[in-house]
Amino acid sequence: MKRNDVRNVAIIAHVDHGKTTIVDSLLKFSGQFDVKSDEAQDTVLDSNPLERERGITILAKCTSVNYKGITINIVDTPGHADFGSEVERVLKMVDGAILMVDAVEGPMPQTRFVLRKSLALGLKPIVVINKMDRPNAIPSTVVDNVFDLFMKLGANDEQLDFPIIYASGRDGWASLTMGKKGIDIEPVFATIIERISPPEADIEKPLQMQITMLDYNNFLGNVGIGRILNGLIKKGQTIALVNENNMDNPKITKAVRIDKFYGLGKQEVEQAQAGDIVSIAGLEGVEVGDTVCNINNILPLPRLSIDEPTVSMNFLVNDSPFAGREGKFLTSRHIKARLEKEAQTNVGLKIETLEGEGKFKVSGRGELHLTVLIETMRREGFEIAVSSPEVIYKEIDNKIYEPMEFLTLDIESQYQGIVFELVGKRSAKLENMISEGEDRLRLEYIIPSRALIGFKNEFLTNTRGQGIMHHSFYDYMPKVNVSDLRTNGVFIAKEHGKTTAYALDNLQISGQLFVGPGVEVYEGMIVGQNSRDSDLVVNPCKLKKLTNMRSKSADDAPMLTPHRTMNLEQAVEYIAQDELVEVTPTSIRLRKKVLNHLLRKRSSQKESKQ
């Protein structure tokens, strides 16, 4: 049995290839909001403040449009591989996928990642070549590259017979013919109806619905979102939540409220049936992967399989001298409760409590995955200290394996020498080199994940900001040797006080500063980078001695070079194993784990003896 009045489709793509923009055009065409109204902002589904600031999608979101009496449920997914757990879960809810590819850049690392997931689930693809309005678009070449990618990823004959749409999401048009500008976005709707299969749905079977996303309502409690596979559910119905851990004793709860997605919001309904994507409120104790069943027919669905984390960081209680000045939530109890709450909805995360008070190991899919969590906690008023990221190794057949990344670099030809040197010392293996025009190259590498920590800043500096890089998880491979990537030591503050221009003027000769004058610092805080490879304890608070002798140079004002200000990602990438990043709602500071210089010296001597 099939629901011919419903289509469920996900939009997948590499980051910044226009997924959310095309959803804007679909919503506008279907009349879900007035183009001139306040709610008709760009990338309307990116409602999270962090998403709007960074211009990326972090959380998968559902919306729905009506086209010729058929309800099309559309799921917008993240493009970053770091948020791949969102993509994997969402693809379980749909029957087809719209693959967006940039008309200039073509398939990129995350394109490969999200397409592999959708093909493995047997989803029917529709390829949209987006950004056709760009002056240097090469759609014919991009189509060839997309077909090659499908072949490499093992697509079956049905999946290889994909329709191609040429579109400009920003301008709101689509066309089925290359080189011909469309009138509106309707061809996308028509292709979805024609090529995406209606969902299989039997309302006579017992209720089965798998929870793939979680939300929270302050009035109704936990909210579970998913697609009903079989049966129907009514408002107020008593239901069972079951997974592989509670087969004998499922959680009994009630569907307090049932909502379907309509346009930019939700609409309460009295009942929903197989084929619908709905949110159910009031599910106490619900977890991602739980199956909603009738209490008389406990029929659990297979557990969702999520790729394992590849990077971990330690979250610690902030114990610096400035602790408690800027944040509201400081204790290990607060941090533990917040991390456990995050782990309930963010299934790609793993939380582990370490020995000692206030120490937690948080594992995720990449640096961005973890730093987005840190930034969110920071904005909520938390104060924490975080360690440098470490990759998670695996032991297979008595050999150590490490995560590897597929890295794509787009550079001007004049920088190829310095770029080859940068990736060479990181044990990267060149897979492909493509010439793009007269002066640009695209380089494809397999590189260890740990070698990418701190690489982005060096890459952008050495290419004068002209380089473009993208990477995604490739596979676990035997561990390789990577030389020490940070070759410079740091300036460490000797004592508590406020920095002075006089002291910093003398320091900047020997390195690069991280703080300006008039900034309060403490013993053990990192205030700059040494030009040599050793750490140096300095006094950035030193005052100028006053004498009764006068000279021509005595009253010269110090000329300070602008100091380097790091954001959270840069700070996390920069620190070494014996350093931490202190994160508060208003500040990001770098510091040594052991603040006292003498204690630091003793511990390093003990380590060298061992």
C-alpha cells in the first residue's frame, strides 16, 4: 500500500552549495510566506543564531509544502561531515534525495560523504546543478563528474538513471534544459512528484514509528520527531517506547500532542498515519532510535547505526584565577548535566566521565562538531576549560589504525610549492591533481585527521587568503608518522597584573602578541608566540622606571604591532598537549595546564626522567 498524496525527500549537498537557499525558493513558490514580509529572510530554515552567523546548516530541519494537492515533506540537512549523524538519521525518514552540486565547484568531499549514505539506503536521487547564474559555470563538466562519483560509490542502475535539473536557488528558477533559464522553481516540484516513490504505508498494521530527531517544549516536555512506517496514532493515545535495552520493560507514555509540519511551522492534528512525518510531544524519557509502538504490539525497529566519533577533547571545570567572573554555570554538576542533555539529542557525541573532579571526555565527529557545542555552552553562560583535540585510534589485528580525511585544496598555481611543502610534512598522500583554467589547481589528498589540526590557518596564511579547503572523513587506515606540527614556543605571563605598552613593546621584537595593552593577565596565561621553539616566561606587566634624567628617546611612545586575536576554533587548534583554552561568555584565553612556573618545570623534569 502506498500514500500517493505524500512525498518525503531530503536535500543533501556539500556545505555552501545552496541547500537552504533552494528551500527558500520552494517555500516562496508554494506561497508559504510573503516575499515582502519580515519572515521572508534568506536561508529561513537556518533559525539557530550560530547557523546564521556562520552561514552553515548545523541541525537538520523539516518543512512541508503543498503542490497540486500532494504534501511534499522536505528535510534540510547539514553539509559538513562533522554533523553527519544528523544526515544519517534524517535519511531514514525519506524515500528520495535531492543532491545539490555547485555549477562551478562540482562534487566536493562532503558531496561524496552524503551521497554515499543516501545510495547505501537505496534512495532515489535527483541531481540539481545549482548556482547556474555564476558567470564561470561549467554544468556539462560538473554533470560528468557527478556521474563518475555515482559510479565510484557503487550506485545501482536505477540510481544511475537520475534526472538532472539546472537551477539558481538564489534567483528562484529551475530548468530541465542546460543553457536555458527557467521561469520559476516548479520543475523541481514536478520532478519530485514524478521520480520520488510514494511512501509505503499500511494503516492496518500495528503502529511503528522510529524517533530520528528530538526537540523540547517547555510546556509539554520531550518531543520526538520521525516518520510513521505502519499504522496510525491518535492524540492522547497510550503508547510504548521500546529499544534493544528495554524489550522486556518498555516505557509506557502518552501522545499528548501530535503535530504535522506545514510551511515554516507546525499544525496540531488529531491523528496521523503511516507515511507522515510528525512530531509527538509528551514522550517522557524518549531517546533517538526508540520505536513508538502500540502497548499490545511491541514491534521494535532495528537500531539506528551511527558512525563512531573520530576526535575527542577534555572538558574541565575552569580553575583559573579569573574563574567565576564572567559566567553563571561553573561547577562540574552544571557541566555534566548540560553535556548529558546534549548527548540525548546529539547522537554523534559520546560523553565519558574521567577520574578526578570535573573532568569529562567528549568525543565527536570532528573539531567543528565539538567547537559548535563549546560555543553554544559559552553563549548559555558556561565557563569551562578545554584541552587540545586528540584523534581516536582503533586497534585492528594488533595494528593501530587512525582516522584519515579526504582533503580537497583549491589554490592558485603560484602557491603550489609552499602547499606541497605544508601537506608533505603532514604525511598526506596525493590522490589527484586537476588543472582548472590557466592559474588554478585542485589537489586531492588522503591525510591523517590529526595532521589537519591547525592546518587551516597555515594554509590560508601561505596562500594569502586565496586558497579554499574542504575535508571529510575517509576511513580508518594504519597509523603514520607525523612530525611535530607546532614549531614555535609561547610567551607565558610571569605574574598577575595588567599588561603595559612598555612591556609589550619589548616583547614584540621576539615574537607575536596575543594580547594588547591594559589587559588583565594571570600567572601561566599565554600572552604571545615566541619566534623560537622554546617556551619563555615573560613579564608583560612591567612598568617603565621613572628617573630624573632626560634623554631624547625617553618620552617616545611605544609603537605596538596589532596583536593576534583568535576565535574559538583557532585557539583550540593552536594549543599544545600541556595547554588549555579557557572559555567564558565574554573571553577566550590560552593558558598552561599547570600555571606555576616552578611546578611546571618539576613536572617536565619528571617526565623526561621517565
